[in-house]
Amino acid sequence: MDPILRMFIRQLLGVVLAALVPVVLVAFLCIPYILGGQPGEERDPNEPSAQHMT
């Protein structure tokens, strides 16, 4: 493989990963934390409702 093409692919993958990491962290860590559990889980009806996300 051409060394310039190899460098381009490495840089492209670095940019793609750098863009996806914050999205993944928000989607799988922050949103469930704000909601008080994973989406789709049953909630305790006696538990006070979670705060609004905005």
C-alpha cells in the first residue's frame, strides 16, 4: 500500500474516532445517568420523577 494512502487512512480514522467518542459517551453514559436508569427499564412508581434534561 502506498505510504501516503496509509497516512491518509490513519488520519481519517483518527478524525472519525475523535468525533464518535463524545457521541458514544453521551449516549451510553450521560443520558442513562440523567434518566436514572437505562431507557426501557421499569421505574419504581414511588420514586420521584427524574429532572428534565434541558
